[in-house]
Amino acid sequence: MVEIAVRTDFPRKVREIENVWIPMPDGVHLAARIWLPDDADDDPVPAILEYLPYRKRDGTVERDQLTHPYFAGYGYAGVRVDMRGTGDSEGVCLGEYLRQEQDDALAVIAWLAAQTWCSGRVGMIGISWGGFNGLQIAARRPSALGAVISLCSTDDRYADDIHFMGGTLLTDKLAWGATAFAIANTPPDPAVVGDRWRDMWLERLENNGLWMVDWFKHQRRDDFYAHGSVCERYDDIDVPVYAVGGWADGYTNAVFRLLENLNGPRKGLIGPWAHKYPHFAQPGPRIGFLQECLRWWDQHLKGIETGIMQEPMLRAWVQDPTPPDVFPKERTGRWVAEPHWTSFDRATRTYHIDPSGLSVRPDVSVNPIRLASSQTAGHTAPAWCCYGLVPDNALDQNGEAGLMTVFETQPLTEDLDLLGFPFVDAEITADQRQANLAAVLSIVDEKGRASLVSFGVLNLTHRDSHQDPSPLPIGKPVRVRVQLNACGQHVVKGQRLRLALSTAYWPMIWPAQSAATLEITPGTARLKLPVRTDRPDDNGLAAFAPVEGATPLQCVRLSHGGYQRTRTIDFANGVETYQRFDDTGVVKHLHTDLIVQDVSRETFSIHPDDPNSAEGRCTWMKRYERDAWKAEVESWVAVEAQSDSWHITASLVARDTNGIVAERKWDETIPRDLV
């Protein structure tokens, strides 16, 4: 595994402002940590803003320490701001991507541009939430914003986020909802805010809600999700955008859409990585991503010609086939280049889905293909969004034998490269008004091992629209298309491609409202693969710079934690339970003397014959300590998938050294709306 080389010999000496208060128009102050060249008042520099709810003091401090001082050493001000009501900032955070969040960002950018040490130009960088709001704020067009680097983000909050996939409800809606619930109710640090820390904490605890309730109330693509989805109006973004993703991440699809639909300067980069910055992500190979960022910033914030815009629009890692591995450290493959990206002119290879398998010519069989899966189909799937820190990748897909309906090609007679979106088209008849369809693409190697390439799911009531779903007509065929996630994959001669279809994909998605049987009309089903041939640009790609970062954060581990990912079956009642447990252990940050620990547990259970038995429960404990000061949040959130409703319960308890500070409970029942 590549280690990060520590750079200390920067062109400019770096100083740090540990905390500065940025005033908002309504009087609230946001907390910021800033690294900048020591002589920036005499030689002003552009500012690089990272704007997040994840606690600059302790939550993202390790990666901040690698990144922002590095930017500062090369003539930028690295700025890390806690959003309103999070970390050390004042106020209350009431949800994701709200208008208030964007308005605050506009005020932050204006404040940065007006500082004596700033040249008046600002860039935004961020991953996940920070990648989202970089795009959203670019669409607001603040005059000082000159460029954006958006990693592992989405342009579409409904169709391609933790809430829904293909109109099916992701279980990550609960898992992430419970995580956000815990984070939003953590206290500020008294070392920064002083004695008012407890009053600020109480304001959060008493005024914050369970955001997830709103998420469940909005089950169609409505204005709730249209807000913050820049795909609604791509033309609103005119600043240069560098979109970055990884094949192991949950958000890679957006890179392709942004390249196709934005009108301004844009580039895309997709590596093998999970949900992390590419200079320390797994699986590798890692790259010198900070140097790549500097080329982008120099070009668009300083007007220095770096050549980055003369390079191909998209650079992607085409992965070699590998045996199944739940915790891959490296993925072999090669970099390829595309001068531009449009979806309509891609070459495809079509396989017919017939009872005999995947064939280049249709089977003359008149027998329909019947799908009626166990509710436990899907247990070999990866986490929807892998982080590369734990064994959360896909298992051997042979574990789905008997649970999904499988179709395979003959051994390939030549090598094959895929880059883009696979699709499954079919005419389907259902016996229920609402049903789900999952499609899973794998490579079967010469030893019979099956490695996941991509997957997609579709709520069949959303076959024509996410805004206006319609019940399935019982006994009448309808045309459907399932889009699988984008992939970049090399397949070797002699290997086989496998497509598995099922009516369930648990615990990735919540089950349908009732157990459905689907029938595929003979001769109508096809798998379409995005085939790529080598381009001359592939051979002329310059190597990325070696992996570098600033001096890492100094920590002391006081106790070790651990991670577990298990699947158990109770043979007495047939219930299967999936569990992820993660304990960070107790860690002391030496620069602040802050001691932190996070412990989380996700539990999902279901009976293979009963979709209405599905339950999920996620618990969190977040603890902070320094000398005599202690603060702790314990929370849990649970969801039951009943036939006609979602039943949501939750609990929150906050404690300090004197005992309970606040305690709250929730109990909500929300009707299911064709989901």
C-alpha cells in the first residue's frame, strides 16, 4: 500500500489561525479554521473553502491536517468552516442542503474575498456533503467563486443519493439518517466557545429534529428533492468544475452526467477508490491528488496555464478482473481517457436474456422467465457507499445461488472493456401493484468465482416517472428499463459474464410492500453493455504525481476498537439478521488534548418469506472528553416496513459530567406511497 509522503519544504511558510468567527447577516457566527501563507497580507492569495457539518475540531481534523496546510504552502488559504449549528458554529442545523446553508456559504465566500490576505478569488472543495454544496453554491453564482472540485457527490438528490435508487428506498436512508441525527446533536468545544458551550448545546438538542422523518414523508421526486439537485438547471453553473469519483463509492454516476450536461469548463476523474480523497483512499492505486488540485486552482484562480484543460475531459481507471474481496487494498488496471462524454453515442454490446442464459441471438423459447425471489436475496452486495476503511465490499456473488435467477454467457472469445452504464430492458408482467426488480452484473472467472461489476434496482411503479409513479397493471405486460451503476471494467477472454435478476435486494433496499411474482415476456429482455475500444489518448497520459500531504495529525490511541460485519440465521424462526458494528476506539488528539470515541451498530433483519417483517435499527454513541469536561450523545433510530406504512421510532440522550442534559423521543407512522 502506498504511504503518503510528508512534505514540509513548501515554497511559502504556513501559519494557522485555529479559530476565527465569520459573521452571518442574521448575527450568527460560524467557526472557521484557516491555514495561509505567513506573508499573505503582503502577497494576497486565493482562498480554498471546505464547508461541512462534520466538526472541524475533531471530526475531519485528520484529513484537514493533510490537505489544507498543503494548499497554504503553495500559495492558497485553506479554510475549513463548520456549518451553522454544527461543530463550534452558533445556531441550529435543521437539515440537509437547506437554503439557509447556501445563504451562509454565500456570506462566507464574500467575507473571505474581502480579507486583506485574500486575492478576492475563492475556490470550493469538498467530498460527499461538501461536494454536494460546492455544486449547489456554484449554481447560486457568487461573484468571488472561481472554481469547484466536487468529490463523491451528486447532481440529483432523489435518483442518486442515499435516499432512493431507481425509486426504491435505500436502507441507507435509515443508516445515514441515524448518523446525521447523532452528529447534529453533538456539543461545541468549550476550548473554542467558552462557558456558553452548554447553552449552545441545549439550543441544538431542544430545536433539532429527526431529519429522517421528512425524508420518509417525501417518497416521490418532488420539490423537497429538487431543491439542491443541480440537474434541475445545469445552466446555473458556469464556473469550472472538476468532478471526482471512485468505482467503490456510491456517487460515481454523477461524474458522467456532469460532464455531459454542464456547459462551462469541466473535467472528470474516476479511480478505483471508495468514499475518500484519492491521496489516501482505498482501494489503490492512490494518486498525488493535492498536486492535481493545485493544477486546477492555479489554472482557474491564478490564471496560470498548467495544461490541465488541454488534457482529455475524462480520465478513468479501467479495472482488471479480480477474485471477490470484501476489503481490497489495491485494484490493478489502467488509466484510459475520453476527450468528451455523451451517453447517446456510446458503443454497446447486446445480450438476449433467455432461459438458456445470455446469448447473442434470441432463444426461440415461448416460456416466460419467472422471478419470485426470497426476501433475503442481495446479502452478497457491498455497502451502498463503501468507505474503504473496513470490509464493506461485495462478497462472492455465488452466495446468491438459489436466491436470484441467474443468466450467463458462454466463455468470452476475446477480451472486453466496459465503460459507462449497463442497462436491462424487458417486458414484465406482475401479480402485485408494486414490485421491485434488481439486476446484478458479475464476472465469473475460470475457477467459478463471481465478482461484482455493477448493480441496479427499479421500483416498477416508477418505470415511467419518479415524479408521478403509477401502480402496476396486474396481469398486463409493461416495458421497463433498469439502469445499473456506471462501471469501468476489463473482462478477460475465457471468463463469463453473469446477470442475476431478483425481486429483492436486501439489505441494500427496503422490500416491496408485498411479495411479488414477475414474468418476463419471452424474447423481450436484453442486457446492454457499454463497450469501449482503446483510444490513442490512452497511451499519451502523463503519470500522476506521487502521493503527498502535509504533516499528519498527532494522536495517541488510548484503546483499540474494532469492526464486525455479520449475517446470522435463526433456524428456529427463519429470520436473517445483518449487522455492522464499528468502534473507533478511544483517541486523544495531541494538538487539542481532546479525547474522542464513536461507536455505532446497524442491525437489519427480515424473514425470507415476508417483506413486511423487515426491520432496521441503528445506534450511535459519540463521546468527548478533556480534563474534567465530558459530553456524550447516545441515540438510536429504528424503522419497521409495514405493508402500508413506515413506523419510525427514535431516542436521544445527551449527558455531561453532571448527568442527563436532555432526553427526547420520536414515534411516527408514515403511509407508504408506492414504495
